[in-house]
Amino acid sequence: MKVSLALALVPLLAAAAPSPSDKHHSKPKPKPKIEGLGALAVKAGLQYFGTAIDNVVLDNKNYTSIAFNVSEFNQVTPSNGMKWMYFEPQRNVFNATLADQIVKPARKAGQLRRCHTFIWHNQLPGWLTSRNWTAPELTAVLENHIKAEARYFKDDCIAWDVVNEAFNDDGTWRDTIWLRTLGKSYIELAFTFARKYVGKKTMLYYNDYNVERVNNKSLAVVELVKDFKKRDIPIDGVGLQAHFTVGRSPSYNETSASIAQFNKLGMEVAITELDVRLALPDTAEKSEAQAKVYADTVKACVDAKDCVGVTVWDFWDPVSWVPETFPGNGNACLWTEGFVKKPAYYAIQKVFQDAAA
Ligand code: 9MR
């Protein structure tokens, strides 16, 4: 064995030794390839760094070449296509066209998928909101929807946002068609149906914004999780959306403390919709402040006991939801309109590189 290995090495070594004439013509070393944020996130110990993707820009090659690049983003979330109004636009008529436009190329590219979302008060179809339901009727509608969508995507997603944004900032329950008709039990109904119909390994999440600090809202979610655990209602994770504003964002310590309160209850956490808006016009100073918010948030996830990944709520400014919702604000994403990476991109890159070093 030893002998044959040694013999086998001889020609290799001989070939590797430079001949005198090679000396002055040695090839320049190829530059080390800089990996994208997804690949770096994995080296830093996360499962993923991902992005939401919206259908409206799928015909833009500059966009799709970044969106479906597994090195840059090894996870994606469809921004809209899985929501009720698109997936069940008519009662019991299901349509996965928009979701599939994102899920299929993502699967092909080897990107993980998060599914978003079964139960929300927004983006509901008219047939559902324009009439009154009895509690048994609405329960049947809820189960039918979750069953159809969960079965359609089977094991496609590592996680489902089962219920989205059920609380007000003061910790009270948001007044929605679900709460009004079914009372507080609607959240446990949704999680129970989700557990029954999604793939066994799919993690079931509660997802919300303004829960990235220990505050009334995040404490309401803590209470929900405690109650579910006590009563054996299935729940696996809490998503912190992290829609932030320069100058008003949680610090590294605040985000870390919020993640920890959920980890302590055995919940995995993900940063599910990170973006950092600023008051326009942008300046170098604001961009640097934005970079720090992005980096602090990502670092809080990297350093936490069980924060599995970070998803940005799109990476390209022209498709961000921000300017329409907060006029005068914008530039919340990692890439400029001209597809130039911002300081925030490099700040996240450094967080991952430092963590992996
Ligand atoms: O990005 C989504 C945007 O295209 C939709 O118009 C909007 C409708 O409310 O929803 C956006 O996504 C939201 C997400 O589903 C839940 N958290 C807040 C996100 C930004 O509004």
C-alpha cells in the first residue's frame, strides 16, 4: 500500500516542480473568489441568508441573476404568491401560479424556501371578507385553505409562517375577521391544521414586526408560546420581521434579548423580513448608519443560541414595499436601483467573515 502510494506520487511531484524555464513565466494566482452572503452565512454557522422575491420583476435578468444565485441567497421567500388572495382567489379554487414562479427556480438553484403565509388580516380575497361567517363555517374555510396549500407545497419549505401579525403593538389581539369570528382560538386552530397537513419536518412559525425588542408586543408572543407549550399546541419558531428605520432601530443588545426570550422557550428564531428604510434623500452618513443596523441585526442572529437565518424583504430598492407605504422613505435594501451593492452589503459580509474566522 505504502509503496504503491509513493510510486503514484512520483509523477505528480515531478510534474509540479517548475522547470528552470518556467520560473519567469509563472501564471498569476487566480484571485480567491468572494462568495455571496448565503455561502458566507453558512460558514458563519447559520442555515441561510435569503431574500424575499416578488413576481413583478421576474422578467428583469439583472434581478433574477442575483435573486436565484444560491451563493448570494441560499433561501428565498415568495413576497406575495402564497398569500390567500392569490392562492385561493375564489372559494375552493386554488392557484399556485405566482408562488411557483418563485418556488420552482429556487428549487432548481438549490435554494431553501420559507413559505409565507397561511393566516393574515391583509391580502384576503373578497369572497372571504365580504360576508359574515359563523364560527363553524369559518373554521371549515380555514382548514380547507391550509390543507390545500400545505399539501400543494408538501415538503417544499423549511418553515411556514402559519400566522402573521396577530398582535397590536400594545400586546392586545389585533381586531381581524379571524378574531371576531373565531375568538382567540383561531391561532391554535391554524397551527393544529398546519401540523396536520404540512411536511413533518417543516417548522411552524408565528411571524410579526415590532417584536425585535422585549416590549409589550413580543411579550404577548412569549405568552402565546408558553400557553401553546402548556397545552401541547404545535409551534416551532418565532419570526422577527425586522422592518427597521435608520435612527429608530433596535440595538444589537435589544435584538439579542428578544431572540433569547424565544430561544429560552425552545423556539427557534429567524429574522424573516429585514429591511432598513431611511428618510430620502440618502446621504453617505445615512447609508453608513443603515449598514450598522443591518450588521447589528445579522450579528444578533449569528451570536444567538438558536437563530437559524436571516431573510431580507427583497434586495433591490425598486421593488421594496417601503416607498409606497411610507412616502418620503426608501432605499431600504442592499442593492441600489443601478444594482450596486451598498455599504450595508459589505457590513453583513464582514459580520459573516469575522464569525467564520
Ligand atoms: O412585500 C409585500 C408587498 O408586495 C405587498 O403589497 C404587501 C401587502 O400588504 O405585503 C408585503 O409584504 C409584507 C409581508 O407579507 C408581511 N410583513 C410586512 C411586509 C411588508 O408590508
